[in-house]
Amino acid sequence: MEYVMTSRILQMLFMSMSMAILLAACTSASGPTYNLYTEKSSDGAKVYRVECGGLLESSATCRSIAERTCGNQPVSVVQERDRIRPDAEKANPRMLVFRCGAAPTVAAAASEPPAAKELENFTLNADALFAFGKSDLDSMLPAGKAQLTDVIEKIRTHKDATRILVVGHTDRIGSDAVNKPLSIARANTVRDFMISRGLDGSMIQAQGVGSTQPVSHCPEGRSRAVIACLQPDRRVQITVNGQR
């Protein structure tokens, strides 16, 4: 009886040792378990996807396969994911998308559009545009309206216009308290007239600078001769800006 039990124990030990040897042989003989695919990225470049599926594999296996695939070229990782833990992108990646070679450089940011340039400039004689000391639409003189209408037609030819600046000017005679509001009012009236003739009001800006930007060189005084000499200062300037 004792002999039989000893024999069975020996048999069980022998079977256990055989299983251990067999498992060890299988593990050592089998290399990394993986699948390698060739794909195209969104930009059309060739990329590879390696999936390391063995139970004993790790992220090192995927990276080793990537390095072996790329040879002497650097490995540029596009995406990596832990197939065992889908909620962890890079904990222990078992799926690796990569390309061989240096990562593509980020495209330079699109350059800003060039600054608007002056397309054309018009200077209208305020004495021809308005009656003396006046600024409303009803006080615009027929010759001034005709001159302004001609300017509007020329502006229409600039299809690439993006901004129209209307600036009112006065001469030095009179106080700033009178000249500044008068220059602003005349510029606004010219703007309103341009809009009434079909130009886009969102592009037209009006401002007045009073007598701060003279262009004449006249003597002091308020004589008729001086007032006539100051006539170029009494004006409305229209500047058209846009892209050429």
C-alpha cells in the first residue's frame, strides 16, 4: 500500500514538472505577438499601425516593432492607445500609429492680408459745395453736388475699395468752437449724400478737423485778399482705401 501511494506521488510530481517544462518551452519559443498594418493619414502620408496583442507584451514591444520597421529613420508617433485600458490613452500603449522619419513641421500660420492702401484721393472745394457758413444737405450748391456726383462715379470703379474716409476742413478764420463742429457737419453731409447715391455706408467714415490742417500760406488778417488766399483750406477730402 505504501509502495502504491509512493508511486502515485512520483507520477503526479513527474506530470507537474512536465507541464512546467512545456509552458516554459512555449513562452520562450514564441516571440512578440503583434499585427502590423500600413495606412494613410489624413494628409495622405504613409503611416503604420502596430497592435501588440500578447498577454505578456507591453508598450516596449510596440515601440520595438516601430523602431525595427523604420530602421535608421526616427519613429514619429501619431497616436498611441492602451488596448487593455481604453480610457487611458498612454498608460501602457498596445496600439501605436507611427510614421518613419521626422515629424512634419507645422505649417506656418497664414499671413495676414496686406494693409489697405490708398487707391485714390479727392479734394472738393468747400466754397463750391456749401453756402457760406452752412453744412446741411439743403445748403449744398448745384456745382458742388455735380462735383461730388462725379467723385462717386469714380469711386464705383474701385471694386476692391474697403474704406472711404471723408474729412472736413475749415480755414483759420473763426474760433475752434465754430470751425470744428462746422467741419464735422460738412463731412457728415457729404457722407449722407454718398450713401443716398448708393455707396455702402458701412465703408464710409466721416470726421472733421477744423482748421488744424491748413495747406495755404497766407498773411495774417481777415481782408478779402486773405480770405481768398485761405480758400484751399476750406475743403472736404475724400480718401478711398482698399487692396490693389
